Amino acid sequence: MTLAKDARGTEDPYVPSERRLERERYKRARARRATAVAALSTLVTGVVLYLVVVNAPGWQRTRETFFDWGYAREAFPKVLEGLWLNVRLLLVCGAAVLVLGMLVAVARTLRGPVFLPLRVLAAAYTDFFRGLPLIITLMIVVLGVPALRLQGVTVDPVLLGGTALTLTYSAYVAEVFRAGIESVHPSQRAAARSLGLTGRQALRHVVLPQAVRRQVPPLLNDLVSLQKDTGLVSIGGAVDAVRAADIIVGRSLNYTPYIVAGLVFVALTIPMTRLTDWVTARTERRRAQGGAT
């Protein structure tokens, strides 16, 4: 607590001025007013949307087809069981994407004429798979590889679908890593070399740690997208959350299971999205304060 001396030389507790107290009261009143306005506008918007939807001519039929509580209870355990496959794909493919993306990014940033073929191959890889729609990549891998009838090559749609996801997302992640590597000033590498580090050691101990730290928010965004796209492996017959819902829809001709699967994916994605927002805000605060990135 701040202390101030009075005329007799004794220390008294600090007493804020009336002007400061008035300013703090004004800030609190403004915050309360802003909160009330936000709550009221949200309530009004929700009521308007509710009235528009429930008064639509086809609402009754839509509710029976998409929001049937009985089909939701039937679908939920099966969708949740299928979701475990999506989670496993996210974990395995996410790790593979980070490793492969890093290797491709490093290959694209290698210096010297001897590495030209490697740089060209890495650039061709990223250009091809970033330009090819993911759904087409999945169809080519999941349907095309078994058609080749190669000995010793798996025909499991889960493994083939995971391979397609890894190929596509590695191209995007490679560009994220490459942007991070190129954002590190060349003087960092030169300083490392002047201290006796080799080019490989400078890349490993100086450049890559800074590059990865700077690119954490976009990497988390790519993982959020990967989590959603794991549902596309269902096109090959893998029974994930989407396929589990599709089986029930095909039997009942009621689309409520799709809503259940969608809500389950949203519930899984929201924590990752909030984590991404928190990491991004933390990074921006550190940059604003002049800290290390």
C-alpha cells in the first residue's frame, strides 16, 4: 500500500483523490451499461431468430426430420463410438503431418545448388497437394490404391484415408513452417555460425525453435481443420461418427443423426479453437511487450 506523510511526519494510508474515484465510478458504470446492452441485444436477436424459424411454413416438417429427440437418443451412442476413430485419426495424422510438413519445409529452405532437385521436389509436392481438393485426394487414395492390387499394400480404408489426410495437410503445414523459418533474420544463422555451429546445428538449435514458436497459432488452426476433415474418411467405408450417423439415416430416412454428429464435432472443436485463440492472444501480448516470440 502506498503511504504518504502528513504535516507531522507520520505515514498515513494513501487516499485517492475525488477525481480518480469519480473516474473509476464512471468506468464501472460504463462497463455495466455495455454488459446490459450486449445482453439485451443478444436476447432480442435470439427471440427474433426463434420466431422466424418456428413460424416458417415448413418448420413442423423440418423439426420432425432434423430434430427428432427419439432418433437423437438412438444415434448418440453410435456416433460417440464412431467419434473415437476420428480422435485416433487426429492424433496419428496430426503427428505425421507435423513431421512430414517440417521435413518438406526444411527441404524447401536448403541452400546451395546441390540441393536444387530436393527444393524442386518439395515445391512440387506443396503446389500439387495444396491445389488438389482433399475430397479428390481421398477418392484417389482410398479407391485407387486397392484397385492396383499391389502385394503387401493395405486396403484398409482407415489407413488409406489417414494417408490422404496426411498428404494434403502436410503440404499446408510445410508452408506454415517455411514461413516461420524465413521469418528468422539471417543474422541469427550467421551469429550461430560465427560461434562455431555447423549449418545443421544452427538450423536445429537456433532457427527451428524460433520458427516453430512463431507459427504455433496457424499450426493449431490447421489441426482444428484436420479434426473436422477426419470425417471425410467415411467415403471409403470407415465407420466413424459421420458414417455411423449415415447408417441410421439410411435406415430411418430421418436426418437427426447428422445433427447429432455435427454437434459432437462442434463440441470437440470448440476447446481446440479456444486454445488457439488463447495462444494467439498470448503471442500478441508478448510481442507488444517486446518479449521473445
